[in-house]
Amino acid sequence: MSLNSETQLLRQIHPKWYQEGKISSIAFNPSEDHDFKLSCYNGDKFLPKDAYDHFIQNNKSIGVVAVRVSDVENLDIKAYEDNISFDGHCVIDFEGVDSTNARKKKASQLRKKAEQGGFLFENNL
Amino acid sequence: MKLTDKEIYSPRLVGGRFNDHRLPLSLMDDISVLDVLTKDLARHIFFEENPNRKRLPNGFYEGVNLKLDSLEEGSTILKILLITASNLLFDATNITYFEKASERIENAIRAAELGEDITEFVPPQFLMHFNRLGRKLNDDEFIEFHPDSDVKAVLSQSSRKRLIQAGGLIEYKEFIQIRGKISSIDKYERKFKILDGRGVVSHGVFEDKDHEMISDAFLLFEKNAKVCVSGLARFSKHGKLIEIERIESVDFIDPLDVFARTEELSTLKNGWMNGQGKKLSKDGLSWLAKELNSKISEDFPLPHIFPTTDNAVQLEWEKEDWSIEVEINLESKGCNVFAYKYNDDNAEHDFELNLRDPKEWEVLSKFIKDIEANVIE
């Protein structure tokens, strides 16, 4: 099942990248170590809570937010499902975005979109 | 009756609060300990030098006073005089015991600083006075005795702790500030617990005046409400906080308080970000907190602070339609400023600053102010 423009890409937020109601743009800025790709869950295959439970088996997350595929494409970057490591694993691929600041700007724009939707699942502990 | 005076101490206070060459009144109580310590030690020296005497000569303390004469211009140097009144009872030769006492106190402080034997100068039973002397000094402050000499004696929190330990005390006291959330309150015992950004829980007692604030903060625990508790705390000789025994003040702090946030970030360990991410420099975070705290104003609002994975932090502001991000390397203190307007592709700014230079902080401050004032396009 491929992604469509309305598919939600579920993104986990590390606790240190959330402070007093604000998510950092760093949470949407992929590193060179990850080939400038952001890992996400396919929202058509995972409920936010299920994505969270799956993720925290080995990692830390304070909760799950989302952007739509169309939000990503509007920024001239790609989103696709690669199913690497598990079925439903997706990436937001910053390939071709050459400058640090251009990546920062797109990351910040994605963050803003995600923040507008709020947390779809939040660990309140 | 004729009064004579002689300068007996001239301690210089060095550090943040003394840069304006004024003495905070809160330190007067600390300094006043020099009076009782000098007199106690003078008495001890008298018996040391006169082993056959069973009691002090009449009028040994009569008319002897240590008084603060002035603050010397140019820095916060306290001029403390030994004032003696010539009268029938007072033998002028007694003055030498007080002078020797002051010399030995300064030598003991110097020995503490150098890691040498303190009790060679001041016996252990008198060292308890250092529980008060210097307890209100902040970490970046110290008192320099003999400031004009090549051989200074520096009383800092670390040398003070050595003096107290040499006195055989199992506890010492120090004024502290803790920022955190009130995690528990016992109204009957009048005790509370505070959870700081490092995840450490400290215990304390409170009085009536602080009851309401402590209760309010406790009720807002889940809302992440933080307070700053200032007060006198007891520590074990190993430096473990035993109890905040007297609260001087307790106040709610801003949710974005930079000291609380940087303390929280100082606990990150290598691999903190799901296996990646370097720990952040504690010195760098401490520097950042002090710098930011001194700049925060209406024009320079508190930022959100986030760690990057590479020993840097990113300060973030959202102003009107602007996003401002300042990435600061905690080692080099170099930073990259990047700002853009959400709805205008052409409105974008990007520049580098070296925040070791105070003038570059001014550039950053002005940039943020201009964005807020809509001066920048």
C-alpha cells in the first residue's frame, strides 16, 4: 500500500526536544548520519499509540505528532514508505536540499505543521 | 579615655555581586564572625604563651572591638579596625594577642587553599566558625585576605569546606538555591521535598510564611510549575545535602527559566538521543545560563533551549511571523543565527557570531529586538 497525499506520517518526539508546549525544529531536521532522512510511521498502518508503543521498546519518546504527505511535498521534498526495519516504516527524504539553512527552514516548517495538529498521542507520565 | 585603632583585616570581596563595589547586606552576618573568631583565638593564644596562667588578665576584652571602618574605593575592600580603649584595666600589650590571632586566621585560610595543615595555625575547636564565615558566598565569589600581598589567603567555598572538615565537623552549612518542583509536602511536620532538573530530590523544612507558596507549588506539580528555593542548607562532610533547614525565600520561576533548563540538560549522557548525541559541556551550560540570565529583558525574551546531538544547544524564539534559531557551540561559543518569516520566502537572515565577545551578544539582542519591533524585513 503506497502513501497518498493525505497519509499522516507519524513522528516520535524525543523528550528533550519538547519544552513547555514547543517542539524543537531539531526533531524534524535529519542528520547526515541518517543520510538526511527522517524516520516516520505510516499513519495508515499504525495508530499513534501503537506507533509509540512500538518505538519505545528501544527508544525514548514523549509522544507522537504528524505531518501529511502533502505537507512534505509542498516543501519540495519527498516522503515514501521503505519498510526498512519494519512494515510501515517511512522516511521524509531531504535529498537534494543542499544547504544547512535550507534544511533548517524546511524542518522548522514541518515542525510548525506538526505542532498545529498537536500530539496525537502523548505520554503524560 | 583614649581610643586607638589599627587595621586588622582588609578582605577584598571578589565576584559577580561585588563588581559594583558595594557590600550586600546579607553578607554582614558572615563577616561579623571575624569578631568572635578573633577574640576566641586571642584568648587561646594568651594561654598558649602563658601556660602557667589559669585565667585571663582583668580587662582582656575590655574596650576591644572590631569595627568596619569603610569600604575602600576602587573595589569591595572592607577596612576592619581593631579599636582599643585605653583605660585602667586594659594592658596595651594584650593587643598583640588579637593581632596574632588575625595573622593565624589568615594563615589557616591560606593553608586550606594550598591543601596544607590548617590546625598548625588554628586549633580544630575554633574552625566551626567557618560554618558561618563565607557561607553566603556564591560559587563564583571569594574573599581575598591580604589583597595587596603576594601571598594572598583566599576564602572560597572549597577552602571553607576544608577548614570546616579540619575542625572535625561532620556537617557544614551553606546558602543554596534549588530550582525545581515541589514533589511532596507534610503539613504536620512542616517538611517538603523538591525535585530538581537533575532528578535529585532534596528535603527541607518550611515556616508559616512559606506555607502557602510551598502548598501552591505542590498542587501545580503536574503542571510542571517550578520554584526557586533559597535558604540555608546542611551538608554532610562529603558534600551531600541533608536538609534545607531555613528558607529565606521561595518564588515561582518562569517555565523557561534558563538555570532550571540548563541544569536539566547537564544530565544528558553520551548516546542520550536513542544511542546518538554527545553529552553537553557542563561548563558551557553554566556559561550560557549566566550570559542569558544577564541579558533577559522585555527586548530579549526567554528562549526555548534544546540540545543538538553535537555539544551544542539551539535557542528558539517565535516572534510574530518569524522563527529565530540560534545554534551555539558550547565549546567554541560560536553561534549561527538563522531566522525566516513563515509567509515570505524572501525574508531570511543568516549570520555567525562569536558569543565570547560581549559586543556580539549585543548584536544578537538588537536583532531579536528589531524583529519584534518589525524593523527587519
